[in-house]
Amino acid sequence: MGTPRIEYCDITKITDPRMLAEFQRAREQGTPRPESHAIRANVPAVFWSFANAWRDTFVNGVCDHAVKELCRLYVSKSVDCAYCGNQRSTKAFGPILMEEDVKDLLNFEKSTRYDQRQKAALTLAQAITWGTDLSDSEWETLYKYFNKEQLTELGFFIGLTMGQQRFNRLLGLQHNSVLPGTNAGLAPDAIGATK
């Protein structure tokens, strides 16, 4: 396994029980996995900024989790972050989403796999990721399916995940480099690659 461009924080030296608990949650549930947390833990304020925002706007929040997971995966595929793209939210996958739902993401407009609400959210993810504008009719469609609170959270979350995924891609993170021995939150194709 390769060494990341920024050294991981030495988890054995962490004494904050809350931070250790968050690492354990990442190990058991994934998304995010422990490696990206171990980079952010080099600066505890960065670690907590991300962990709190992630919990409040991705895991919880006012917009449904599965839609946010589709948008996160759209960003992963768009920015070519294999580390992030090989993660799956255990809260969304299985009960709501299936692995097949990931395959058409970059061509979501033409796919029959997604409903109109999912396509509206993915249109927002596409515009934020690629810096394009949305037409009045696209905004009307977004407001047909999401209220202003949901759109605020969804937009913030897409921006947060896009920035982190671009950064993670540059770092060259590898799964099971930190707190190894678990495949929680890994895509089926990624599990064999980490053994």
C-alpha cells in the first residue's frame, strides 16, 4: 500500500475519547473511512469541523440520506476519487440503494434507473461539481422536489464532499491503511482489492 502525501496522525497517541469513538464509528460504519479521518486528525479543529458537518448534513439532516449518498457518489465519479468512490453508506446501501444504482451516475440524465427527484438532486450535484449554471426550469424542478432547507443542506453537503474528495484523491489514500481489518462501508468490488 502506498504512503499518503500527508502523514496520517498517530492514532495511538490520541487521548480524546470522543475522537477515538469517531474513529471507531468510521471503522465500523465507513463513509468516511478511517484513513481520511487520520489526515484531518493532524489538526483537531479540522477533524471536528468535518466530523460535525458530516454528521449533521450527511448522516442526519433535513434531506433524505439516500439522495445525499447518490450525490456524494456522483462527485466521486466526477472527480475520479477511487478512495471515496469505493465507499458506500451502510445507512443507504441495502435498505434503499443497490450497487447497480452507482453505474449510471455520470449519465444520470438519460438513465431510467433514477426517479425525477433523484435526477433533480444529481443536476444540482453536477452544477456544483462542474461550476455550471442552472436554468430557471432546473431551479423550478429542484423546488418541485425539495424545500429551501433541503436545498441549502444538499448544496452545502455537495460542496463539502466535493472539496474533500478532490483533496483525498490528491493524497493517494488507500483503504485499510488505518485501523485495518474491516470492510465496513466498502463497495463489493473494493473489498477484494484491500485484502
